[in-house]
Amino acid sequence: MTELTEATDTTDATAAVTAATDRRGELLALPLLMLSAASTLVDAIQAGVEARGFVGVRPAHGFAFVRIAGDGATIAEIGEHLGVTKQAASQLVDELLRRGYVVSSRHPRDARAKLVTLTEQGRAVTRAADDAAIEAAQEWVAVLGEERVRELIADLSRVVRAGKLRPLW
Amino acid sequence: MTELTEATDTTDATAAVTAATDRRGELLALPLLMLSAASTLVDAIQAGVEARGFVGVRPAHGFAFVRIAGDGATIAEIGEHLGVTKQAASQLVDELLRRGYVVSSRHPRDARAKLVTLTEQGRAVTRAADDAAIEAAQEWVAVLGEERVRELIADLSRVVRAGKLRPLW
DNA sequence: ACTAAATAGTCAAGCAGACTGTCTATTCTG
DNA sequence: CAGAATAGACAGTCTGCTTGACTATTTAGT
């Protein structure tokens, strides 16, 4: 986690003897690049959502939407998804409630729980976030081409086990 | 930013007519995967650094080290690098100072500025973070193989413009 | 050269998002 | 059917970050 600049000259890495140390530096570039890419992505999505007229929507909201979309989710489930306590999730849902992005109704088969679902407004934000995300992805296509992006997606799919989506937005 | 599960069936995307909508869903998977991968990476590095005996080192510290390493950096530069105010950067440097990871001396050509540099202890943490990052990257190699990882790095290098390294650790 | 604007850093106060701890209501387990 | 586990809310607190105001130094304009 020291050098970012040498990420470009990965082409002629044909040396075999000194490959061990070279490989280290090369490998070190991967996390750095991933993190940087994710950060850029987050910024782009954030900006895109805002540009579409939704102010004050934070990354954590977007990640919550991901979990809520579909059949809805309970507060504990949202908390689990985001990797925060249920108290934090509760606060977050409260805010989404106030902003009109979600509604909470009594859970069909658990009287303790609340089922949080998206409102039309909530779906609108979700669409905006999706659009922004796709827009960002299309820039990647523009640079790398469809084939490489397809491979990229395939590779990432193999590596990523459905982990938490931390608020790194 | 709705579906994550369909990221696996990217293989037979040969349909031409309905390709427009399909491509959307496919593209949407990319940011999601990237974000998830980055999140996992951050957790892994964090855990790795801790496992090597450095407790209480946060992601933001690691990103600060990246900037400080080499010729050192001023507080404003560190803030810029992290995407926070210089006040926040100042607080962060204060903490690193207290923990003995950095020292600050007067800047050689600007009496207003302080030059923050790593101590031996700071370099030790940096090495630990590097090792943890490489370890995480090697898991990727184990899954994808060296060739794919090399391509991955090459692709990411082309897409990532040296942006901020936000505290998404 | 000299003033005016910009910049590096600090101090102080406030805020927002997260945490722990505690509680009630409901459900699951044996 | 009793006891443990779980969903959620309420209260209090902590921490990392922000804005605002200020000093010291450097850079730019005339």
C-alpha cells in the first residue's frame, strides 16, 4: 500500500528470476486499484443520484434500497446487510420513512417485526441510482470495450462472495 | 442497484433483440460487484493489519500512509488525498503523532507548513498493510489464476484515474 | 517594494451516524 | 408451558467530521 504510480508498467513483466519481488508489487496494485475504483464509482453514483434531483440521499440509503427492494426487509435484516447494529438500521429506516422513500407495515408472520418496503418515490430513487450506476459502468465499457467488461464482471462474480455492502459510498 | 443474484448467468448473453434491456442488468452488476469486492477487501486488510498486532489502525490511517510514504506530505496534502478538510486531516495526523506512526518537522521551503513523515513504526504498519493487501490479492489469484488477475490489474489501471482514496477501508 | 489575496495550520463548537446498554413484546425451543 | 432468543425502541455517549474564526507566512499585483 505504497506505490500507485507503477501500476501502468505491467506490460513487460517477463523477468523470471526477479519475478518474486516484482509480483509482490504487482499484486499490491490490485487492492489499491480496486479501492480507488470503488471510491470513484461511489462518487459517480452519488453525483448521478443528486443530478437526478434527489438530494441528501447517502450511499448507505442506496445499499439499504438494494436489500429492501423486492419483498421488503425487516430492520434487523437491513442492519445485517449494511453491517451495522439494528439500532443504527432503525435510525436509517426512520430517516427513509420521513423522506417518504419507504413505508413500514406489520410483518405478515412475525408480530414483533416490521416489514419495510419501498414507496413509489423510493423506487424512483432506486431507478435513479441504477441509472447512475449504469452510466458509470458505460464509461468503463467506453474505455475497455464490451468484451473486457464482460470478462471483468465474470471474474468479479467468481471472487465476490455475497458479503456486506458497507457504507463505502 | 437492485439485483445482485443474476450476476452469475452472464455466459449465454447471445440474444440480440432483447440485448438492450439485458445489457442494462448486466452492466448494473459491475458497480455492485466492484463495491462489494472493495468492501470485502477493506475488511480483509483491516483484519490482516490487526492480526499483525496493530490495533486501532483505521482505513483512513492506511490511506494517509499511502500519501505520506516517500517524501512525506503536508497536512493539507493529506486532507486532499483523503477528501476531507484540513481540520480533519490535522486531527488524524495528531492521532498518528500520538501513536508514534509519524513525525512532523518544519517544511524545508514553507515556514507555514509541516512536513509529516513516517517513523520506523509507521513503516512497520505500512508493511503490515501491504502484506495483508497482498495476501488478499493472492486469494484472488487462487480463484482466478495469474493470467486473469494480470488482466484485471491492466484493465483497472486503464479505468482508474488517480482519484481520492476515501475512507472506505 | 509593498500591499492584498491566498494558503498552512490551529482552536473551538456543533452535528450526524454509529455504538452500548436497557427495556418490552413476541416467537422459538425443549 | 417455561425459558431462551429475537425484533424493535429509547436513552445516553463517543467519535470523526464539519463550519467558522483566527494567526503566521507566502504569493501575486501594481
